[in-house]
Amino acid sequence: MSAKNETKSYLVQMTENTNGKHLNGNGVKGKAIHHVNVNGNSYPAKDKRRRKTWEVKPSAMANNTLNPIRAMVDGMKLTPNPEKAMIALSLGDPTVFGNLPTDDAVLQAMKDAIDSHQYNGYAPSVGYLKSRQAVAKFYSCPEAPLEAEDVILTSGCSQAIDLAISVLCNPGDNILAPRPGFPLYKTLALSLGIEVRLYNLLPEKSWEVDLQHLESLVDDKTSLLIVTNPSNPCGSVFTKEHLKTILTVASRNCLPILADEIYSNMVFPGCDTPSLASLSTDVPIISCGGLAKRWLVPGWRMGWLFLYDRNNIFGSEIRQGLVKLSQRILGPCTIVQGALEGIFNKTRLGFYDDTIRFLKSNAEICFNELSTVPGLTPVMPSGAMYLMVGINMDRFPDFQNDVDFTERMVTEQSVFCLPAAAFEYPNFFRIVVTVPKLMMVEACARIREFCQHHYRPDRHDNNVDQ
């Protein structure tokens, strides 16, 4: 870099010349300290007000960052019954129990990427071109075509969500997110000074969006609508018709959509749900996904973001903004990037089918068992890895709320389900259905026993006609 363009400056002590004047020729006698940059200009150093005591405090962003699940779990008294082995139905990680390994072809693709010695260096912040081409080819469809330039590779789906919110929203804006819903949306938004407005999902309609409530939350500061399909924590899958009505609301209010589709293709047989972008003609959409769930490798931290710019509404500025944001932290693991083409091309179709078949079977076991437990109302899922169960708190007077209920279930039965207060939806709890079948059966039996012990029927339940 030439001296002309260099911006560094240095402290230089200027001594008197033989004429008693400074070398810079300003006519001031004596010694002085000047900042001189390399292109020859100088300016006098200024006295600055300095701190007299240590004042190191966390930033506003740090103070505004809260993971509600972590905060809730950390605050719970989780002491399992020592006479019963712990069954954790709380963590959305399909690898925990070892019963759902990824396909051998996925592992081989990783080994091949390592052995190639081609992926040990830095990749572009948006990902290798070849890897983005592989992702685009795998997910492109006639209704929603993708090119490599529409794809940004990220460190898991979480970073993709972060990029989408960050590029579209400013402090003081508000976004719309589902309730119950994935809490990371709120965690990220609040840390950036963005308000989160929660629109209701309706359990009696298999967790469809309450469209009237959603639209009532919109104002001129609403900058983004988040749609999660299939859903965490509900396991719901929206129909094509319902997705179209969501798009109608977004179009009417000029709202871009963040489509969280990390569970796309994890839909039970008999159900079908297209990508949101494949149905949109005028609403611009950023879609997020990744390897974590469908390929059962959440720890590999490979996600992606797709840009579907209908009618050039996003334009070049949003694209450039996403690239700039991706440069803050250089993308996902290069080895996994190098393995993507092999993962997409060589994973057995039977692997996907086996995973979905297992999840549906466990969901049916859980739903059928808990449907006959007085005081509980499970909602049958249609995809993903979760099932939500409603609690009739009036019938369980021993407990104040769903947190208290699930905490005591750990103490007495060593079964841990996540209270749905973590998803902004009290008096429900979420069950992860990835555990081995026998463990699922055992967990349901323990939940039944727990409920039978604490259930108090309404006094009218036992009335007999006189």
C-alpha cells in the first residue's frame, strides 16, 4: 500500500534545529510531541480527559440478550427421582440418544472432503461458489428457482436468521413472530433494539396462524414477518391454502417474510407443504435452512439463507447488505462446505424415509397414550420432531403453572419436558419425539402416573342423576 493511502499515524518527538525552530517550520521553539502520518502532515496531540477509575460494564447489546429457554431451565429445580432413570424429552437434538445416526454417505462425504486437502483454508464469507451451487441445485424448483448468487452459507440456521433480521430491521422497528414459537427470534431482535410482536397460533386448528390477530399487530414500523413451517415447537405443517392466505396478508401490508424452513422435507406421510417462496408472486422472501435436522447433524453447524427477490423489491442493496453482514464472521466450517455436494447427491432416499417414519411412529405413540390421560390435551403433529401437550391447570391445583408442573414431573418421575412458557405459551409443554421407542413408551407411562396422582376432578364430574 502506498504512503498516500496509508492511514496509520505515529508519535514523533520533534527536536530543535540549529535555528532554534521546529523541523515542521511552525515557528514554535522547544521540543514538542506531534502525531505525524506517513504522507507528511502533522497535528499537535491534544490532552484528553481520562478515566480515573475502572468502569468496565457490559454493552447494551449484551444486557439485552436473553435466551429464555436457558434462563428458564437454569432457574428450575431439576432434581430427578434417584429411583428412576432420567428421560429428557426437552432438547431438540436428534443425536442425543444415539438411535438416529446420520447416513453413512454423509459421513463418507466428510471424510472425502478432509482427504482432498482442498478445504483447510479460509472460504469466502458467503461460502465457496461450488458449495453454493450445490445447495442452489438441490433446492431450486421451477416455481422458486435458485442460483448460487441467491445463496449464503451460514454457521447453522441460527446465523441465517440473525443475518435476515439484521439486514432488514433497524432499532425501533418491530417484527412479527409466532406464539408459540422458536425463542431465538426474540433473543436476536431484542439484542438489536427491535421490538417483537407475537401473533397467535391456534391449537384447535392444528396451530394455524390467527390471521386476524397477526394483521392487527402491523403498523408503519413493522419491517418483517417471520413464518416457521414446519413448526418448532408445535410440529405443525401448514397447508398450501393456509400459506397462500399468509402471503395475502403480507402482500397487503408490504411485509417481507423470513421463512424459517429448517424442518422442510421433515413432513409425515399424507401431508405436504411447499416452500413459501414457491407460492409467492409479489412478496420478497428470505428462507433459512440447514443440514442440522434433515441430515441429523446439528453439531456440524451448516446452514444457509436463500434470497427470493420478487419484483426486485430487495434489490442490490439488500444483497450487498447480506454480504457485508456475512463478513463480520467468516462463514461455516469449510470441511462441511466441501462435503455438501456429496451429501446432497449420495444420501440414500431410504435414510430420509426411515427418519420420518420413526418420528411419526413416536409421535403417534405419544399422542395416543396422552390423549387418554385426564387433564392433558396433546395436539398431533404433522412433521418436525415435536408434540405440544396442553395442561388443564384447573384440574391440577397442586401446581401454579406449566413450569411448576414440569419441574415436579422431574422430581417425581425423572421425565423432563420443556414448559411452553419458554415459547411464550403457558399451560402447555413440549415433547421431543426423537427418543428410542421403548423410552417414549416408558416416558408416557410415567407422565400418566404423575397426572393420575395430582389430578383433581371437577366436583360436577362425579354427579349422578337423582
